[in-house]
Amino acid sequence: MQPKNDTLLKALRREPTPYVPIWLMRQAGRYLPEYNATRSRAGSFLGLCRNPALATEVTLQPLERFPLDAAILFSDILTIPDAMGLGLAFVDGDGPRFEHPLADEAAIERLAVPDLAQLAYVFDAVASIKRALSGRVPLLGFAGSPFTLACYMVEGGGGGEFARVRRLLYTRPELLHRVLAINADAVAAYLAEQARHGADALMLFDTWGGLLSPEAYQGFSLAYIRRVLEQLRAEHPSVPTLVFARGAGQWLERIADSGCDAIGLDWTVDLAAARARVGGRVALQGNLDPQALRSTPAAIEAEARAILRAAGPAPGFVFNLGHGVVPDTPPDHVATLVDFVHAESRSRTHSVPEGKSAENRVDAGSAGS
């Protein structure tokens, strides 16, 4: 079903849009009281993720409050390693932990792509959300990048700078390559199944690739992102793909050549410079500092205006944060941001009237000028 509001999908294809679409990473989360109530009913975060009906409920909650241009599946990037038998748990105040991390060579040798039947609850949630949306807005599916998943799998949980996986990269690179190859095939199959169940676009979160040196990033993160994207293009060539690259702003040209349709930027990246560097090849998404949403309405509008100005007049831009909404963000501030982005972008020259032909599009290569 083609969404009635397909502004996001047009932006990802670098087609003209009547305004800049906006959605927010972690838009369903603890800053919303209704989310907290549903999570309490679920009993735990994992209980919420594994219940398709409740996952559908929380996915839709922000859309009932704000006129967002996309829904994003409520889930977690660590569902895949959990299905691999690593035993995922979330400890209050301590984040994710694996009962059976990849602590030695034997554990790595046992690792295998999981049976997707173990992740049926995710695909059931995708299908349920898609039905509930009734074509209202597009649905985004997602997964962690192969390297980002490996960070948690080797470390056993969140590890700050993930020293263990980075040591493995230098001491036993062949073992890390094995983990990454398995992860890439698992992520590709997982995302393809999300698309089969109704996801309109697919996003890879390369949250920790930015920890790597330039050479290591190319060989241990981006190479496996390419492997995922190649498999997705073979199965779902019309489904747009996004790569969120935290801390990887220095490698935008390489990421743009990976085969993705859009790059998500963190708040440290100069958006105007990024548009000039790669805006003709891919769409860009970003990149408001999430802490700005904890400031004042006037400051939020000023920062959003600056980002829209930096994005330039060419098509192919999606407004988002540079990372996820933080828990103590006032919901009214999110409303301020969404309304301002829509209103301000409608008045700017990069907007086009409803129904304007893509034949009249502005060349995205002019962005940032």
C-alpha cells in the first residue's frame, strides 16, 4: 500500500517535496507518558519488544501526538544476536547485557545466522503496524550494522569505547571478519523480511563505526554495510535504504558510494558541507543535537532554522535529530520542532507545490551553495 503521505519516500529518492519531512530517532520512548504506561503493562523493555500488539501501540503513540511523516518499528538492534543464542537482557541503569558473549574463539566458531523464525515477533509487529497505519505514513524498519552488533556481542554489552572488539580487530582480524560476515548475512535477511512484511524503507544504524581508524572503518564496518545493501538491492530494489553513521562524518563520500539512498548525520557534522560533498548522490538526514530539544522553544526554532538553511534548496533532505530523543525531553518541545519544520520549510525555496512534477526538480548538486 502506497502511503497517503509519501513525503519521506520522495525525499529519500531526492525528488521535490512540498515541505521537508520529519521523523525522530527514538520518537517512541520514555519522554512520552503513554509509552511509559504501555511499557509498565509489558513488564519490561524486552517484553514490550516481543509483544507485537504492544509494539504496535507504542509505535503509533507519537503519531497521535505529532504530525510526523513516518513511523518507525519499535524494536531493538540487539534482537539478532539474541536470536543467535547470546542471551540478551536489559539491566536497569546498566543497559544491555549478553549472558553468552563471544568471549573466545570457540564461541565465535559456533556463531551462525539465526533461524528467522526466532524473530517472528518482529515481523509480526511490522505487519501489525502496517495494518494499523492504513497507509497514513511510511513505516521504517531497521537493524544495527554488522560492526555495531559485533561491538555488543564481543564486549558482552555496552562498553564505552568497545576496547575488546577493537583489540580483536588487531590481534585476530580473521575472527572478527567471521563475526562480521555472519552478522551481515543475518542483517540482510532480517531487513529483507521486514520489507516483505510491509516496511517501506530500511535503516542501518552504524552507531559505533566512528570509533575506528580510517582504514579499519573501510575494512571492518563499511565493507559489511555494502554486503548488506547489495543483498537488499537484489531482493528489494525499490525499497529505499538509509545508513546512520554516528561519528563517521569524515567518511561521507565512502558511505555515499556504499549503495545506500540516504545518510543519517549526527549533530557534529557540518550539514551544508555534507550537502556540497555528497548531496547529489544521496539524500541526507539530520541533524539537530537532541539536547536542543531540552532547551527553549525559541532556541529549538533557531536551531531548526539554521539546519534548514544549511540543507539548502535542493531536494533530498529529511529532518531528524543527530541521535535519539532523550528521556527527559518535554513532549511540547517535540511538537514545537515538528510544527516549525513543516511551516518553515513550506515557505522556503526548496519546497514545491503539491503535485509538482519531478521533471522540474532542482539538481541536488547545487546543495550547500
